[in-house]
Amino acid sequence: MDGTKRADIKTGAAVYIVLKEDQRTGKLTRGIVKDILTKSPTHPHGIKVRLESGAVGRVKKISAPEAVDD
């Protein structure tokens, strides 16, 4: 599932995001959603979120919670 629809993303969900500094390379960072920052219902580049680690980026992929390693 991609991360372009706000309704698909919930606080506590396991996601893969692209950080601002990684936009050129497309490197993914995984984590758990702490806050959803995008207010609009959709965004073509992905919904912006803050992870529990404090990292901020746009969701590229939503995964199962057990897929995230701490």
C-alpha cells in the first residue's frame, strides 16, 4: 500500500518514509508513526509524518507492525 492517502495511515502504524535529505536517492527509513503532519486527504508524493524516532518524511510504503525492528 502506498502512502498517498491520509485515511490509510494511522498513528502507531509501521511505515517506510523518505527523509527530505534522501529524496534524491530514494533511501527508505522505517519506523512507527507518531504524528500525521499532512492535513489534506491526499498528497501525490506521500503523506508527511513524524516517526517515534523524531524523523520526518513522506510515507512511501505502509507495512505490517511486526516488520519493524527496534
